[in-house]
Amino acid sequence: MTLEEYIRLPHRWQWGLCDCTLFAADWVVAMTGKDPGADLRGTYFDAEGAEAILQAAGGAERLVGAQLGAIGFQRVQGPRDGDIALVRAMTGFDAGGVAVKDIPAIRFGPLWALMSARGPMVKSLEWTGVAWRIA
């Protein structure tokens, strides 16, 4: 399966099953058969539950790095197509204004593929400098 074919699948946002983090994990499953999100699936059902998991792990970089490292992924300096990385993306609005978070995304040419509440999207986003290559 190509990355473009994966992005075009009928993904539907659902906390703990197909959200921004598990969208990237599902890409890894499609490419390797290994699920870096297996122990997370179905353990949270809303933004608060997801945030609690992130905080307990020490943040997105530590959580994603631990999950991917456990299945053999290596950190890389320059992501290529199909690699998983953290990008800064608007995740909504709160009382303080726009909420921006570091979330996992998949490199797709000069853009990033990620899951939004409205479904998959591909767009130009700020890369945080953290990336992993599919093993």
C-alpha cells in the first residue's frame, strides 16, 4: 500500500481507536504488521484521557519514541516519505485561544499527513525536529 492509498482510506476520528496518534500507528501497522499503539488502543475515550497518557509518559516525544523504539524504529535527522515525526498543529480552541500541540504525522513529500477531527489531511506544518524511520 502506498502512503497516498493509506491516506485515502475511510479513516474516521475516534478517541483511542483512530485519533492523531493512532493514525500514525495505523500507518506503521500497514507497512510493518507491527502496532506501536497496541497497548494504547481502547484505553482512553476523550481528550482528557489522551492528555493523561501523554503526561504520564513525559510528553509526546517520549511516548511516541518509546512506542516506536519498542518495535525497532530509529531516530533520524531528516525525515523521508513515510517516516513518522512530530509536527506542531492547531488542535482546537480553548479559553486562552488557539490550542497548538506537537502531534505525530507522516512525511508526505514536502507536506505532512495527519488525522484531524474531520478526517485525514495533508498540509504544510512546522516540523519539531523529531522523527523516526520505519524499521
